[in-house]
Amino acid sequence: MNRVVMNFLVTEGYVDAARVFERESGTAPGVDLDQITDRMEIRKAVQSGDVEQAIERVNDLDPEILEEQQELFFHLQQQRLIELIRGGQLAEALEFAQLAEALEFAQEYLAPRGVDHPELLEELERTVALLVFEDVRASPLADLMDVAQRQKTASELNAAILASQSQEAEPKLPNLLKLLVWAQKQLDEKAVYPRVENLTSAELVEPPPADD
């Protein structure tokens, strides 16, 4: 159980909690905790829209990640284009310059990779199509401007960094809890047994006594 908890703390990037848990439980994290800090700062950079900084930092951490994963690199460049378009809407005085820069960026960085990887062409076309709309947030492609799009890209990059460090992309604990809930539902139809009613406390609740 201690290893499962440590796996969750490491995968989700809770560095301080992982240090405390290591000290109190004696459970080794199995990874350099300083690397977790780097990974979390990279993820936060994407989440805040600073994709260029994220690319620079991941290349400092391990340049082979983006060299070997072209689809990930495409998605990061795609997110950079989205951020350029987003920036073009912040001030009318800069709008035309920003959109021209965004179009030039798409032609230089995204189009060649779309040709090399046909499965990415649709994503490229949707992203470049944002340039057509005066108000992209009212367009059919508004989902690309949503915070969830940043999170999607950040999660993909985070998983790649974890894989490069021989770590699991997803923590074990949430899946184990889902399995527990599923198993209890199956047992509810067949038996009376002590149940875990509250997943936070994990306290077993004894079943009511059977009627005589």
C-alpha cells in the first residue's frame, strides 16, 4: 500500500508530500524527486500557454523526447499556434501582426509534419481554420481555445516525460479505487459483507444484522 501511495504522489507531482512520505514511511520514491519538479514546471508552462518555454525545458531535460515523438512535437507546435492566435485577440492594435505571424508559423512548423503524418492533417486544418474567424470563441472551433485543450497537450507531454524516466503515465491508486467500487457492486448482488462506504477514510462498515 505504501508503494501505491508513493506512486500516486510521484506521478501527480506532489514533491513535498513525497519527501515527507518517504521520511515517515521509509518508502523510496524510485525516481529523482528533483526531476519531478522539472516535470511539473514544464506541465505548468503548457497549462499557462507558454509552450515555447515548455519545449526549451523539455529539451534541456531530455532532447530525445521530442526527437523521437513527432506526434507529440506536432501537438506542442499546434498549441503554440493556438496561443499565437489567442494573443492576436488581446489587443486590436496587434491583431493583424499576430495573425500574420501565426500563419507564417503554421506554414513553417506544422505543414511539413502534416504531410509526413497524414493522420495529423485534419488537426492542422482545424487549427489553421481559426485564422478565418473574427471571433474564434464564437466559432465552431472554439474548443481549441478552451483551457481543456491546453490541459490535453500538457498531459500528453507529461506522460512522455514519465515514460522517458521509466515511470507510469497514470497513477495506480485511482484505478485501484475504481476496481474496488466495481467489485463491491458485483458483490452487493451476491453477498452481505463489510463495505468501504467512504473512499477517503477507507473505513469498513459492517452490514446490519440479519433479521431472525
